[in-house]
Amino acid sequence: MNLNDVRLFLRVVETNSFTAAADTLGIQKSTISRRIAQLEDDLGVRLLQRSTRKLSLTDEGQELFDRCRPLVEELEQVPDLVAANQHDPRGKLRITVPTEMGIYMLDEVVAGFLIRYPKLDVDIELSTRVVDLIEEGYDLALRVGDLADSSLIARPISSITLGLFASPAYLEQYGVPATPADLPDHLCITIQRPNPSWSFDNWENGAQIPVSGRVRANSLSFAASMAEKGLGIARLPRPFSAGMVEQGSLVPVLEEYKANQVTINAVYPSRRHLNPKVRLFIDYVKEMIQDHPWMAD
């Protein structure tokens, strides 16, 4: 039995697709199909049931997957564990972060990390989509706010302090909310997610307030621009909005109520041993990001 064939089999099962496995590994789909067939011949059993629409494991395939996956993961960690004992860790990290976090917060952090560890490389995707770390072969994601995927490990990095802002024109037309209870009667610019709500540390024990409006966006810059144009109240990092407040295009709203902080999490696949390169990056980000003006006190 060829260990490389077993690794290909595991990736096919993890991605539930020959095509996806080929894409993440950078090899031909026909090569994977041929090697899986050879593995089945070596073992004398059928491992996968294939059809045009579905890929499923046989009982023997499930047993091989359950037994071999932790063993192969342990073997794949060996080079990193050895490198972790050196003063010059090397290799490549694949990371995904939200676009504006990368632009406004992590550019200097990533640059400093690469300077500190000159034999490490970083592939970083700036994207608003939720990347499937396992299927797409990423080592780490930085994500903001609540996490839905319980199969991943999340380590809090820091928190962002937020505030509410609106344009003078909007407040003149719709009035100034006196308390958070007024927000459902206002136009609010929200993030693209089901049933958006906002909360405040010092109002109704942090109760969630349903909010809605005419604009939903996945970009802080766009949300701020829409707020400047009078299309609603936006919830933004306070330092991010400071320049617009100084210019008079935005006005703080409900300042006496402290908007709940939003947590930044480092998210990675659940494994027995955390990749040392990932650990190094998480520790470095946690160390360096604390002084960023967006961070909570």
C-alpha cells in the first residue's frame, strides 16, 4: 500500500470530489482516479462508490479513512514539529482574511512577520467570502464576529471597538435616536447576514436589537460611504470613522451607549497538533495587533 495513494484518498473524501481534490493538490483529476484505483487493487476492496452526481464511501473505505486520517496528519506534522525547534522556521502559510482587515490592519503585521522569519512564505487571500479551510487547503483564517462552523478551532486575537454614525442630512430628515430602542424605526446599514441585530453593553443587558434598512454591504468602506450619503446609520470602528467625523460628513450617534465589541478570531482546522508555523503567525498577530487604533481598550 502506497502512503501517497492513501493521502490522495483522504483528500478526495475530505473534499467529497475528485475534481476539488485535484484542484487543491495541483494535479490532474485522472492521476488521482488512477492512484485511487491502484490503492483499491492493492487492498483488494472497493473504497469508493462513484456516480455522476454522488461520491460515497464503502464500509471498507470508511474504516480506512477513520484509521488512516489521524496517522497521516501526524506524519504531515513531523517536518513542522522538527522545524519548530530551529531558530529559522521555513515553509509556506496559506491564510485568508477579510479584505479591509488585510488592507487597514494586517499589512504591517504580515510584513513584520516575514522580516522576522525570512525563510517563511505567505500566500494570503483578501476576501469577503467564507473560505472552506480544509477543502481549499488553507492553514488559517482570521474572521470577525460570530463563527458558525463548529468543526474548526477558534482562538480569540483581539476585539474591535465600534460606534454608530450617520450623516447630518440623515439625522435632519429622520431625527436623532434617543436610545437603542429607537433603532428599529431607523434605516440602518447592515452587514450581509440573516436577521441583523445590534447590541450595547450598557443597555438592557446586551439585548439584541433587530435593525434593517435599504443597504446591506460586506465592506466597511462602502457602508461608511452610504452613511455619508444619508442612506442610514452605520456601525463602524470608531478610529476608522474619525476622519469622516472630523470633516463633518458623519456624526456619532448614541455615544453614551457602548456598542458591543466584535471579536477577531484566528480559525484553523481541528487537529491534534497545531502547525508550528500557524502558531508562530497567530502569536505574532496577537502581539502586534494590540496597539492598532481599531482595537478595543
